[in-house]
Amino acid sequence: MVRLLVPLVLEAIRMVERGDCSIKDVDNAMRLGAGHVIGPIALADMVGLDVLKMILDGWSERYPREQLFRRNELLERLVSEGRLGRKTGEGFLKHI
């Protein structure tokens, strides 16, 4: 499950990072268009951006030529800023 879900979340992050769509747009598209219970960006915040980064770091080390597992600057920046998602009250989204 993780092997399928993490690349989906990472591609959603890349789409937001490139300016292809907003966080709200990508999450709504997956909820309403694909029938997901939660959007990929909201899911990343729920899981924890530090956890997502840890998985990505391991995969990129093990599979250095796999483009799906390349490091993501936005994710790394948020983690370095301590914005880990729900557990810190802010990640890609603000959590009250």
C-alpha cells in the first residue's frame, strides 16, 4: 500500500510546487474525481511530513535512478522548518 500511496502523494506535491494546481484543487480532484476519502496533500499532513520524508529518503537511497523517489525540495524545506503536519499544527495546511 505504501509503495503505491507515497508516489501519488509525491506527485501531488510536485504538481503544487510547479504551480500546476493549488493544494485545494489537487485534494478536491482526488476526493471528488477519484473517490478518495482524503486528498493526497491532507493525507501527507496526517501521516506526517517527517515520516513521508523518511520513507522517501530510504527509497531514494535504495533506488537512486528511480525518478518517482527523487528528493523533493518543498517537502525537505517544510520538514526543516518543523512544519510536520497535524502533529505540529502546520504542514502544507494549517491545523487548529
